[in-house]
Amino acid sequence: MSTTITLRLDDETNGRLSNLAGATDRSKAYLTTQALKLFLENNEWQVQEIKEAVADADTASPDQFVDNDTVMAWMETWGTNHESQPPL
């Protein structure tokens, strides 16, 4: 089964897509579908990994992670005469 969607393209992108479709003897719809599938494959895993990392952080003990303010304060000492040790 497939679904039809509407996609707005600026003139330049549409022209490039048309040129590629003509050069490869493929339809613009085919190329767009292939590009979207590749984009999803390249990006879905990142969202899943982030969700898992957040879940791990939420269940971790307090000594496993350092809060942002502490890290930023430590990083601000980098390259100074009073560079501090890492917070962990």
C-alpha cells in the first residue's frame, strides 16, 4: 500500500530533481521516495539512541553523571592558570 503526499520544493531543488530524474530515467516521485527512505535510515537510529540514553540517565545513580552547570564551570577553567580537575 502507498500514500500520496504533497511536497513543496523551491524552484532550484525542483530543477535539480527534474535534471536527475531525466539523467537517470527515473521519476521524480521515485527519486524523492528513495531520498526520504535514505534520510529515515540515517536519522531514526539517532532518535532511538537518544531516547535510550535519556532513559539510562534517568535511572542512573547520581555519581554516574555530572550536571551541566558543573561541567560548564569546569570547562570555563580550561586554558587558564586555575584549570580545575574534571568533576568525576
